Amino acid sequence: MENIERTYLPPAGNDWALPLYDTITSLTGADAVKRMLLDQAALRPSHRVLDIGCGTGTLALLIKRLNPDVEVVGLDPDPKALARARKKAARAQVAVRFDQGFSDELPYPEASFNRVFSSFMFHHLREEDRVKTLSDVRRVLVPGGSLHLLDMERPEADARGWWAGMLRSNPHLKDNSSGRVLELMAQAGFVHARRVASGAILFGLVRNAYYQAPAG
């Protein structure tokens, strides 16, 4: 898992900004909406959990702090982000395993996890990697398990204002409407995927959506 040659987008966009990443995400309100994502997942002490695109480990560590009997694994392609995640886990004295890898090539056997989380990562994936990621997530979920995905939502065509226009023109959000995300989940074999809630970050300027996709 350590010999990775593929390119990836660092959590902060650039390596130089990585030390600022946790502060920036906290100020934009991203940490608060992640808490709502966990509330929707109904975690149990026996569960094994995977956080794909875990970055510096904020969500994975939150899961472990709130659910100390749950086994938590974080996955990210960025070794520098993972190094920070491991240091944060050591400081917090919580046991979270952090692996290096890509979401469309999960290095785990079938039916390995009860819950898979993805927060503000999906829109960064290339079009061809989105269904691959969702299909591999479905593969590693146990029967009765579920994917819980949180991501920014592309404004609808009738949304007004310069900010909405700028977001619609963002190439990462081009195919990130709720309808498109649900369509991709269906293509990956999630029969009962649904958008369950919405929220906002960046002082209400950016809308985000919560999705649940049971493995069946």
C-alpha cells in the first residue's frame, strides 16, 4: 500500500497549505457538518468503520472519540496528510489505523466494514473513478452495511447570483448535483441510495448534501 505512483489532490490543494488545513476546515464549518454525518450512521460498538479520503484524520478521530468501541480505519493517498493524522491520533491517545491507498482500489477484502464514510472528497474524483469508488465501497461493505457520503452540492441551473455561477463553473462540481450522485450510486449497484439531508458550510455560501446508500 505504500508504493503509490498515481497522482492525487492533497487535502489542502497544495502541500504548502497542509499545516493550515485543519484550521481552515474548522473555520468554514466543515467540522460541524461532519458531526451530523456521524449522527445519521447509527454506529454500534461491534462495527468496523472505514473513512475514505480521510486526509488529516479529523473525521476518523471524531468517530473514535465518540465511539471508542468501534474499530476505525482511515484511507488516503497522501503520505504527508497521513503522517499528520497519525500524529493527531497519538496526541489524542486514540487507536485509529491509517492506510495509504486510493478509494477506487480499496486494499481490503470483501465484506470488511459495517460503515464507510466519505466527507468532502467525492467531488475531487475524476469522472471515471467515481463509479469505481462506489463499486469498491459496495464490495467491502458487509450485508446490511451502508455508505454515508457528505459532499458539496452543485447549485441548480435556476440558482441566481455570481457565487452560484462560480460554483456551477467549478470543474470539480460539474457533475455533483444530487441527481447525478444518486445516478452514479445506482450504477455502482446501490439500489436504495438516497439524499437524506442538506446543510451549508463557508458561512452558508456553499450547500452540501448527505447521502445514504445501504449495501443491501
